[in-house]
Amino acid sequence: MTQFFFEVEEWTGLVEQLRDLGVTKPVLPGVMPVTTLSGIERMAGMGARVPSALVARLEAANQRGGAGAVRSEGIRAAVELCEQLLDAKAPGLHFYTLNQSTATREIHDAVFAGRNEVARGF
């Protein structure tokens, strides 16, 4: 089972709720990098709660350096989320690439560069 999130607490809360219901299957957290400001609206349209702190972070990046800065900041935010999820003992990561595999590879490389874990699925 998988679902995408922007905050580790959403994933840990879902896992706890499912465990309380007797679900024992692993729940892979989904990671969907936000690399454009228009992506925020699309993700919200899919039912995801995009945290206001993330929106503000991306808007500030846009003010500093435009689309390239937004992409870089979105990748940094996704790296931070992945690290938090793995620290919270996520059984793996499921990336929603939306034809943005380059961003996903950058995130993967940054997350697993300093870890001794096996990069599942790559």
C-alpha cells in the first residue's frame, strides 16, 4: 500500500491508524517532489494537503531565483522528507515521478549518498 505525503507525521499517523485496525501490510510512503509552483495546485487537486510552510518555501525560492530555484528547493524539501521517513523506519520509498525522473534520481542520490542502506528498486 502506498500514499503520497509532504510531512512525515502524516505517514506515521496513517501507519498507526492502520495498525490499530489490524492492518499488518507495509505502507510505503509516497514522495512526490514539487518542482514547480503550478505543481502545488495539481497536487492539491489530487487530494493532498500541501503544507503552507512548503508553499511559502517554494514561493520564497521563486522570489530569489525563479523556476530554477523553485526546482532546487523542491528537491531539497523532498530529500529532507525522505530522510525523515527512513529515520521513522519506513519500509521503503515510492516516488511519484510524473515524468520527472531526473528530479527523482537527484533525490535518490542525495538521500542514499550518506546511508549504508540498500537503495531498493534502483
